[in-house]
Amino acid sequence: MEQPDRGLRERKKRETRRAIHRAALDLVEEFGFDSVTTDEIAGRAGVSPRTFFNYFPTKEGAVLGTTPADLDELRTQLAERPEDEPILDSIRVIVRDRLAPSSYDPDLRAQRRRVLLGEPALGPALVGNNLRTENVLTDVVAARLGIDPRESVRPRVTVATALAAVRASIEHQQSGGTGTVEDAVDEAFALLETGLA
């Protein structure tokens, strides 16, 4: 059972991280990525520059909103799913929970999309973030399947396909598609399981 103090600390950390992420997006949307400094982001978020760097290693990281801790959490969540659960089901459940409005503000997600589409300079950071996510998930999937990822492409293809389905689901919903992003994820993963033809 989670201790009340620990739960409060974790909630405050999430709130601080989100405030920094929101401040970074707001400032970049207003002034452009190259014109914004980490000190300005910290000031807008109401934290010290030192606190900023406790949460995000770079300005790019603050705009993307992801941290090394997020990858560790993702690794743990996937590793803790039932071993007999089909791997695509495990990934779908985790992704669905992380994309739910209770976990991630849809307006913040839409703003992040606008900023990323409008700032080509963030492309390399986004690609790097996606590769790190793919590598973390590939390691866990390979362990679950009992496959050496150096011997077979199956774990990496499984992860790459699942992540492509997630991106398509988000884009569908943010481009005016009907239903929720969670519904789109369910539909996309059902297509992966049954075949696209």
C-alpha cells in the first residue's frame, strides 16, 4: 500500500513536471524555440533553474515533456504485466492508460503537437526520444518472448508496429477523428492482431 506522504510527493512531482512542460510549450508557441531559454521556462513555471534541471535535462526535453524517469516507468509497467498476456495486449493496456485524459491532458497533447509541427528544430530531439522509447520496449518485449533481439527482428518489429499504431491513433483523434484516442488505440491494435487487409 502506498504511503500517504509518498503519494503526495509523487503528485507534487507530477504537477511540477507538468507546469514546466506547459511553460515550455507556452513560451515556444509564443516566441519560437530558439528565442526561449531554460531560465525563462523555469520562471514561467514558478520554479528555480536548478529545479528545472532536476526534471528535464534540456530545453528540448521540457518541450517534449518526457524524462528518463518516464522510460523507467514504461519499462516497469510493461515488465509487470502478466507473463501469459499477449504482448500486444500488454502494450495496448499501458498505452491506453497513459493516453487517457485522467493521465494526460488532451489540450496539452494538442498544444504539444502544434509546437512540434511548427518547430523543425525539435525534429532530432523527437526522433531521439522515439528511438529511446523503442529500445526500452524492445528489451522488455524480447525478454517476455524469450528472444535475443540480436538474433531476431521480431521484438523490434513488434514494438515498432505497436508504436506506429499509437501514433496513427493520436493523429486520427487530433485531426478531427471521431471517438476518443483510447477507442482509436483499441481499433488500431485490433487491426494489428487480425491483419490490415
